[in-house]
Amino acid sequence: MSAAEVFGQAVNDFYRQNKIQDIIVQANHFADDKIPVDYLFRNFEEMPELEQIALKKATGKILDVGACAGSHSLALQDLGENVTAIDLSEKTVETCQERGVKNALVCDFFDLENQQFDTLLLLMNGSGIVGKFSQLPNFFKQLKNLLSPKGQVLLDSSDLRYLYSEEELVDFYDNQIYFGDFQYKLRYKNLHSEKFNWLYIDFQTLTSAAEQYGFKTEFLFVGENDEFLARLELA
């Protein structure tokens, strides 16, 4: 089962049956983490400052990537914006539609073509969809395919180097491994996802990579746990 399907079932259970049970996130070498399903249904006032800033800066024709339960898209609609929500899970897209998202599609970001957007919105560690550091070229190529000439990408991520000692970071560099490459599995009730790759990228590395592929970056916000919001534009 894919991670998207696990999220879809959890979102479906909460929305239709008001069943609250955490999604368990498992990673090698780290303790299990939890995603409270009701958090995926928060309104604008309940969102962290980083997300509120991003939504206020989103303009024009907007693509909400990995929309899940549609909370960001609904907030954008309330702000009068034109937004399309996409997600890999049929159940989450159905939930988006039932909650009132006007344009929600089952779609893989990397499969979209022949469309352009003024804002590409990738929140809740939006860099995660890249998968691995080595897949950044494909990511930037797709950004160029989908971005209007004067468009913007609003993306959040976290600098996770604080998790490691100096010796561990040196080992990563010596072995040409990026410290933000993670692999996860999800568990919800009796459902288990396959392993999937998820990228956390620090701002300096993001900026360096973006420059290689014709983008410039702007630092918009940093939070208490080194999470940050960045804007990318074509240089």
C-alpha cells in the first residue's frame, strides 16, 4: 500500500465517521512519530505562521501540491484565490471535493503537463516530494514546465543537521550522502505503507541547487525547529 493510500484512509475515516486515530510515522534509527489526523483539517487561524505567510503570498493561478484533506486550498478559496488541488489519493481528493474545494484532481505532480501556474504551493515539508537529493534535477525540470514566466514556488522544508553530531555529518559528506535523505513507512490501524523516500533540504543547499537550474531563492521565514519557508523564481 502506498503512503498516499494510508493518508487517504485516515482522512476518509475522520471526515466521514469522525474516527480519530494517529498516523504513525516510522524511520530507521529514530523513534516513531505521530501525525494527528485532525491536524490535517485545520482552518487558517489554526495553521502555523509559516503556512499563513505562504497562503497570503500565493497569487494568480495556484497549484496546491499534495493537498491531502484540502485545508490549504479551502483557505485560499476563502481569500478569493483561484486554486487547483492535486493529490495521489482518490480518497483525499474526494474529501477535498466534499469539503468544498472547487477544483481537486487525483494527479502526480511529476505527471502534470501542458499547464502553467503563477504559484506552485508545496507545504508541510513540500521538498519531501522530491524523494531524494539525487532527484533534484527532475524536480527543477518539472518546476520549469509548470511555472509561468513570472511565477513563484512557495516551498517549506527543515534543516535537520541538528539531529547529527559533527562526526556523523563528516561521515555523510565523506560518503557523498545528503543528511536530509530520509526513508519512511506509515502505519494507520492495521494498514502499513511501503517504504518511501522523503527529502528535507537546508536553505543553503536549496539555494545552491536552484542556481544550477536557473532559479533564484528568497528566504521568507524560519521557525523554532529550523523549519523554513522559501520562495523560488526563475532567474
